[in-house]
Amino acid sequence: MDADEERPAGPLLDRFIADAGRVVPLEAVWVHGSLALGDYRHGRSDLDLVALVASAVSDSQRRQLGLLHRTLIADVPGASLLHCSYVVRSMLPEVGRDHVTWAQGRLFERPVTAVGRRELSTGGLSLFGPGPAGLVPEVSDQELAEFIRSDLKDYWYPASAKPSLWLRDVWVDHGLLTLARASVTLREGRLITKGEALEVLAESGAPAEVVADIHRRRYGADPRPASPRWRVQRGLLARSFVRAGIERALSQ
């Protein structure tokens, strides 16, 4: 097996680190999410990164970062799934602080969530520079639970009332997997992978055909696109299950 087969995202990550280092003063690049948790699927999983930088990102650097990411997407397969928050080292302890972030094809500002911080502090990997352990403040179980409850209540529950969103694969996948992962964390205080979340969904009464649909697109050899009729049926099943599941989770 050659190096690219062992590190399927390696060329993309190497290119990103080299290019980003020419734009901002990089001190470290960390990865959390699927790649750090051992559940990464090349071309299907997001690459969740945090770039630790020495100083605030200027307007000029923001424009250069936007160009950097758009060029990566044009040049390197899988780059559209690379998401990165650029965190100033002095601001790292400030929970809830917004950071310049590239995700979903655009540059904006958002915090590194409590889930992301927990992943970084307990199992994050360093791609460049010092590791996150000892630098990222630990997230308490209470802080983690409060964030998850707020995310379910304020984001996912209103979204479950919007049928048009659930015609898209990404909403079905993230909605059901987020619910399963959130339920386990609220109940047991631990984080689980998306693969483990699929097992939880299968055991918790989620529509079997929807779970199989998510599994096929994430792990199957031939993730076929859904037919228009199935998208409508799947969307109704998915959002109904998510809505009821959130109500149960928040009532406990």
C-alpha cells in the first residue's frame, strides 16, 4: 500500500498547511471529528480543522484565505469538505468567541463549539505544531450538555419543521446522526462517532430504510442518488423522527 492509500487525505492536508502558512502566521493545525476519531471516509467525511494563529486575521488575510480555499476546491479532490476555523492563540480560552472560519463554501465567523473543543482536548490530532492537549481548555460535562441541549432546541428543532430542508441528503444525514450522538452524550456523557451513531439509530426505532440510506451513502461502494419520490418520503420520515427524538431528549 502506498502513502496516498494509507493517508487518503494526506496530499490535501499537506497542500492546505503549506498554502495557509503563507497567508497567516500558523502555530499549529489540529484535526478533530471523523479523521481524529477513526471514522473518516475519504470524499464523504468532512475534514474538521482548527488552525492556531499568532495574531488576528486582517481583512487582507481574510481575502487571501477565501482565495486559498476556493483554489483548493478547484485543484484538489475532496477540498470542498475541508472546514477550518482560524483561532488566535490568545483567544483560545475564550469559549463562545467567534473565529474566522471557512465552511460550506464560504468564509464567515463562528465559535469552535463545545463538542469540537471536547474532541480537540480529548482526542484531537496535530497535523502541524504542538498538539491541542493542554492548550485547549477542557470542557466540563455540564458545559457539553448545555451546548447540546441548546443546539437541539434552538437549531435542530426549528429546522425539523421545514420540509424543504429535508429533501437534501446533508440534512437527513446530519439530522439523524446529530440526534443519535446528542442522545448518547446527554445520557452517558461521552462522544460517539457517526458509525456508532448509525448503530444507535438502528436500535432506537429510527426508520430502517432511512438508516440504510445513510449507511449506503457514507460507507457503501455505490452511493446511488435518491429518486425524487424517495427524497420526499425519506424527508418526512427523517424529520418526523428527529422532531420526536428532540422532544424526548429535552424532556429528560
